[in-house]
Amino acid sequence: MQLRLLLRTGALPIAVFSLVSQCAAQGPTPRVSKGMPPRATPGEYLSRAQAGNFTIAAEFDRHDVPTPETTLTTEDYICVEVALFGATGSHLTVSFSDFSLRINGKKTPLAAEQFAAVFTNLRDPTYNAPELQAAKENKSSGLNAGGGGGGQSDLGSTPPPVHIPPEMERAMQLHVQNAALPEGDRTLPVAGLIFFKYGGMPKGIHSVELLYSGAAGKATITLQP
């Protein structure tokens, strides 16, 4: 009876539209980062500097992404593990956007990017992709058969595209999300990973400075390249 009345009066479409509008207004569920376990003291990190009453410690990980579960890699980004320390029970508003990275003394530093930016470029160095294994076997078979000539040089000259299983992609993304620097008002110490877009080879990096400008003040942390 009530359903027929709603259909007759047009109230049902209005109710559905209202519910959809409320969901759209709320937006997607925000991604929350747990961060890395902070080390016992700032001295356990390779580099550190003072920002007001707080200490910022960091280590440069190059193209490695060292999550608590495993170490991943990314060719198009570089990673820094950063930790913020203060007096017992102190709080600080934290954001990845507080940080930038100056490489080789360049005038314009790289701005930190949100952790999800690296999702499309993550790799697990321990993953033995079937495509690469098949290419190796084909190359080995060609050499044993005495293929020679152009056929031999073509085999394996260009690595085949690697298709990462969806479940592995999701697991890697979750590892990075959990390890990323937490944001908002945080009880110190707090630690996590921050990312900068950089596709160059690590051997071309001769000096690295992590620049901080946030709620604690300003600091420059000289990292070990």
C-alpha cells in the first residue's frame, strides 16, 4: 500500500535522489595512513635537524620503498623516510606537503606528492614474472639451437611487458598506504614515507636536502645520497 502510494505521488524518486545526493556530498572514504614505527631516538636516523622545539630525522631511500612488510621499488619516484620528535605527549600538525627535496643544489626543489601517486609505478623486486621467465627460456632455447644471426640478437633485447596480478597490486598499494606519513594533528613521535617524482638514476644524485616548512617552523636536513 505504501509503495503504491509513493509511486503514485512521485515521492519514491525524490527519496532516492535525496539519498544519492547525501552520499555524493559525503564523498569517498579518505585514505588513512598508519605510518612507520618511529625509531627510539632521532639519533637512530642517518640525518636530523631542529625545527623550533621539534626534531626532524630522515633517511634517503632512493627508489626503494621500505614498508614494514617488504621493500618495494619505484622507477619514477624517490622515497624518504621521515620522523618527527618532540617532548613527551607533544602534538604537531603533520602533512606530506610540509616537505620538499632539493637534489644537486637545484634552485627549485621537488614538491612531495601524495602517496597514491606511486601506485601505478610500484614493483616487487622478488616477484618472478612469468613473462620474463618465458623470455629467458626462449632466449636460452634459441642459443642452444644455434639460432645465430639477427634472431639471436632480437631474443630478449626488449623486456616483455610485465602484468602484475591484481591481488599483488592491491597488497603493494596497501603496504605503501599504511607506511606513508600520517597527516593531521598527531602525537609525537610520528614517522612515515614521503615521495617525490624523480626518474633519474641514483648514481646521478650527489647531494640531497630535505626542506621542511610546517607547523614546527623551518628546517633543512642534509641527507646522505
